[in-house]
Amino acid sequence: MKYFDFVTKLDAQTRFLGLIASLLAATVLILGFTIFALYSKKTVVILPPKVEKEFWVSGNVLSTSYLEQVAYFIADRVLSVSPQNVDASLDMIKPFFSTDPSDLEQLEKVFLRVSKTIKENDYYQVFYPLKFYVDVKHNKLTVDGILKKMSGGQYLGEERRMLEIIFYVRNGRFFVKSLKLI
């Protein structure tokens, strides 16, 4: 009789420990899937070199202040250039470019045209942004401002210009699809 009680207790302990082991294995599996899901949905936020305002990124939604700061940085790099720094200036915004080959081709054409114009005409230009228009519904940023041009010591004049930036957001990351000077 004593022997059967001992075997019964061992059998109960084995079942209890098997249940605990199964629960621990299920927990490890759930944690593994959760970590994989979080890792695959990680967000990469590329910042302009100078961040002046607080901003937030939540999934594929970017705050207006982030969009304004990025638009200011891109407009400054594209429009405030000289023959000596035009290529380096344009290279600074390449991390924001779309990864779609057709978009890249179009952006490279725009940059080649800007670089060629600046170098051939040997003029310097400075862009002073006045207003930012953020149209999240149509994924469009517009920077409105004054563009002043100089060649050597000669002031060539100024004009009101707008830079339109078409963008998209994928996995929380901002990508420039196209740029157009209006």
C-alpha cells in the first residue's frame, strides 16, 4: 500500500512538472514571436542635422513639426548652394531619397540639372524660407521663400520660389519621392 501511494505521488508530481514545462515552453514561443514581430517592425527615423523642435513618429504617421524640419533642411540643401558646395550639399539629402529606381532616376536628373546650372553660371544662391505648407492627405510639403542669387560680388536679384516635396512614409521612415521648384 505504501508503495502505491509513493507511485501515485510521483505520478502527480510528473504531471505537475510536465504542465509547468509546457507552460514555460509556450511562454518562450510567445516571447520569441513577439520579439521577432517587434524586430521586423522597427522604425528608422532619419533626422536632419539640426533638430529645433520637438517631434514624434508613430507607425507611419509623422508629426507636422518633423515634416517642417525635414522640408526646411531639404530646401536649404537644394537651394542654398554655390559652385563649390553644390554636389556635397545635394549628397547630404540622399538618405531621404526613395528606394524606388524610377523615383531615384527622376531625383538624380533634378540634382544633375541644379548642379550643372549652378556650376555653368557660376552663381551663388541663398534661400530664405518664409512659410511651410504641410499637406499630409496628399503627401506633399511646400516650402515658400525668397531665393537670392549672386555671382562673384554682383547681386543678380531675388525671386519668390517654392520647393514642392512629394513624399511617402514606410515603416515610420520618411522618403522623398520627387522634388519640384515652382
